[in-house]
Amino acid sequence: MNQDQVKELLLQIEDTELDFSVTFTGKVSKKVNGLYKCDTHEILLHNKNFSTDNELLYTAIHEYTHHRLFELDGTRSGRVHTQRFWSYFHRLLQKAEEKQVYTIALAESPELLELTDTIRTTIMTEDGKLMKELGRLLGQARTLCKQAGVRYEDYIDRVLCLPRTSASTLEKIHAFDVKPELGYEAMKVVANIPNPEKRSAAEELFLHKNSPALVRETLKAKKQDEDPRLKLENEKRRIERTIVSLQARLSELEATLSKLPVALCIFCLTAWLYTGYTTAPLAAETGAKNTQMPSTQMSIPDMPAIPQIPAVGANGEVQRPMPPAIQKPQFQRITAPKHTVQRTSAADSSAAANSSAAGTVSPAGSAGSSAGAAATRSAASSRIAAQPSKLLNGLNARTLAALTQNSGSIPSFQSVLNNVLGSSAGSLGESGISGTEGLSTPALPAGGAASGYTAVDGTLLSRLLSELEKLQAQIAAADVSNTAGTAKALSGSSTQSEITVPSGTAAAQPSAQNSSAERAAAELIRLRINGREIKNDVIFSFCSSPAANGSFLYGADRRFIVNGAEYNETAYFLCRKHDTNQYEITMDLRQDSLNPNSFLYKLTALSPIFVTQTSDLIFWHYKANDFEVELVFRIA
């Protein structure tokens, strides 16, 4: 097979409008089998590396893929063997097989054919069954760890010595009932697809012997046509943010360098040079006087005094100065005034633009419904107007946990929750607290369009938090009254007794890092935003017991540090159950100082969201140009 024949076969596989050439180098290369030059559109093949035409044609199709992608996408910098490349390459190989230009000649080797059958039917299938069974056992271990008071993550890390991502994937494999005939590696790809329809399509593609890259590229959501001006504006904002962060880092480095002392070796070298330049002219002048001959040396001007270095003494000793002590840097915490402020419309506009113009949005992770996507984008775009940013008050996740312990004549936490959400399970159309209409909304039809669905938009959650604040005030007032009565009764006694502290104070707050009601409705498994696990910043979390209709309230206190300043905020998630597996999640945020750059601040701009429960998981995935969220609850 010569060069012209190879080019003719490549054009039979897929035609191109950009002319190219094929060249046999006649060399043997230990590094590569071929090369594509995009500037001259030339495919170079080291033909001495191949023993058969089939091997040569495989490399030729590989380099031809580079040519086709260059024609379609233009010049690309960085990594060239991307997922898009491998999927396009495998698609060309399939077309070559269909046209009988290229083939995998397994039939010519009966031993290889038999070995392939053993690997696929015996090893890979059995491995898939074992991994699926391991996922089932890990699910049981999670339940037993919770009953025994053992942290499941610590059990995975230091007892089983498994990566957390692998353990989570194994549980998904069992929960989604992935077919073990695919093999463990393909099962992992399928299990990490939240959409049930796409999961089934991926299984079929793997069963028809498609490569993982081709499967991913086939199921990848196609981006919608984006406005060129909006695309350029988003890129401009990203570059501006990068410049600002680099300038801030440069200022920090300059400030640090200005406080550091000069190294001692520099003083020593300077002193040595100073001594040599000052003593050499003196020696020459002394020699000329002793011989009674005129000195012909050029006069050397006096050197100016070097700062911080004393003059050299008569005996040549130099007193080196001590470097100044390093002062501890002082960080000033920047806080906003404690009053009600307005959210800027630009921040909400950016979040709304990301949700509406991104093109790749998957709001209902397990269900993948277009209705949830439309509702999320509609809800985000409808909150462009400025909203008041609520500052932290006495109500947070810790105090929510304390509210569940009250008893007596004061209403219980669970009764307040049931009154606000409605007492009929699965019927959210009933009136809320005190018979007030409009707090509850009709259930979203399964699979239906969400364009006509009117979301509560935080009204119900705001009312619930307001009622809980009133309950907290009642409990605090009752505790203060009881404390005053106890102190009065013991005023004449000489024995010191411990006085009850109101539950709203810091001393009465629970000492545990996580608190739940007597029977927590759910557990937050993951809250990842732009690759950062927000759960790592949570210092206290609380989940209520399920209401009569299956809804629940989740709260999380978060603390993080930016540029030496500490920030605190509390996020609330009200998960309202519409039917057997449909949830509407409304979010609210309280901050100690207004921080529009907070991940949770941007997340609340997308509230409310609509998700579908799969097995015992509520999974929601959202992706925009510069904002990506993964939220997973496990229903108890």
C-alpha cells in the first residue's frame, strides 16, 4: 500500500473539503507512529513501524482525525487528545469497518478470540457482579454506622481504605441496578449518569461495543446557540476577575517582601568588597613613599558611605548590623454594617443569565426532566430585582436543634412545621398556618411542563422561619422567667446551685457538630459548588423530622475565611414533597455581613428548584458557564 492509496481510502471513509497529503517517511520511530502538521495539512507516517497494512491504516485514520477536527474547529491550543478527539476517531473506525476498509481481524487468531470471550463473559461479568454486591454491602454499612454513631466517611477512609468517590459510585451501581455484563469500568460510567433515560441509552451503547469516549460524547447535552455578544461579555468578566485576583496577590507579595530583612550574606559580601577597595590604594601609596619614587597610579575617588554599614576600623574589623526583627502581620477584618442591605441587581442578573443562557442545565439530577430545568431558569430570571439580604440573628442550625427539645404549653417545633406546611400528606394545596391561603401551591405534574407553574419563591420558607423565630423568643422568655424564679427561691440559701441558662445562649447550644431531630428526615450527602465541597465548611447542621406530608427543613451553619477575614452564614433548605417522588426545594440564606461572592449566595438565586427522588436519593445537578452545583440528599 502506497501513499496515494492510503489517501484514497481515507477519503472513502469520510470526505473533506480541506486538501491534505500523506507522506511515508521510510523511517523507524520509537516515539510515535505518525504525525499531523496542521500548518501544511500533511500526514506523516513512519511506515517502517508497521508489519501489516491494517496497522498502517489504523495510524492513518488517527492522524486523519486530527485533520478533520482542525477543519471543523480550527486551531486549538493545549491538549489535542481530548474526549471529542477519541469519540470522533472511534466513529471513523466504525465507518471504516462498515465500508470494509479497516477491520479488527480477531477471527484470524482462534486463541485471541477464545481469550476475548473469556475476558468479557467470565472475568468482566463476574467482576461487575462482585462490585455490585460490594455496593449493596456499603449501603448496609452506611446504615449500621449511623446506628452505631460511627462516621461513615471515617469508616470508608481508615477501615476499608477505599476512596470516597469509589464507594459512592459502588452504591450508585447497586441503587441504579446497572447490568454487570458491562464490566466494572463501564458500570462506573453508567452509574454516574443521573438521567434514567440516558443511563439506559448508555447501557445499550456499551452492550453494542462502543468505546467509553464515544458513549460520553453521544450522551453529552448539546449546547444551545449562544449569543456572540453574551459569550464575549462572559469571557471579559472572567478575564477581569483574573486580573483583579492577580493584582491582589502581587500586592500581598510586595507587602511581604518589604517586611523581610536582607539576607546576612549580602552584608558580608558588601563589607568584603568595601574593605578591598579602601585598603588597596593605601597600600600602593605607602609603597611609593618608601622607594622615594613618584607614584604613577591613578587616583581613586573616595567611596561614599554605604548605608547601615559602619566604616572599617584600623584593625580591619567590621561590625555587621543585626537584621531587624520580623513583625507579625496585622490582618484587618472587613465587615459590613449590621443593617438591612439590598442585593445588587448585577449579581442576580449574572446568576440569572448563567441559568438561562448556559445551554447545559440538568436541574433534576436523577430524573433529568425538562420541566425542572424550565422552572429553575424561570424562577432565577424572575428574581432580577433587588432583594433585602437577611443578616444573621439568633436563629441558626444550632438553635433549630435546641428548639426541638422544648415541651409544655409552648408549641413544639414539629407542630409549627406541620401547621405551616399543611397537615395532609401529599396535598400541598391546603391552607398553611392560621388558614392563610397562597402559601402552598399545586403539585407539579410528573413529566409536565413547568412554564405555567407558579412557585412560592421563598414565601413559605420565610413564613416558616418567622414562626420559628417567634417560637425561639417564647422559649427564651420562658427560660428567663424560670431562671429568675429559681434565683429568687435560692436567694436566702448559702449553698451554691447551678442556674439554668436560656436555650438561646451560647452555653445552652449543643456541643456536637451535627444535630438532628429525633428521627431526621434526610441527610445531606453532597453540596459541591464549582468543584468545592461546601460540606467541609459546615460547622453545624440540623435536619427536622418529616412533616405529615413528608416535607422537611434542613439548616447548615457555615464558616469560611477569605483574605484573613472570617465569614459566617446559615443556609436553609425547605424540601416540600409534592407526590411520591417529587420535591420542590426552596432556599434561604442569612449572613453576618453581605457577601455576594459567596457560593451559597449565588445558589439561592436559583431557588426554587424541582427534583425527583430516585431510590432513597434526591440528586440535583446544575451547570452554567461559570457556576456548577451538585446537591444530594439521602432520605431516611
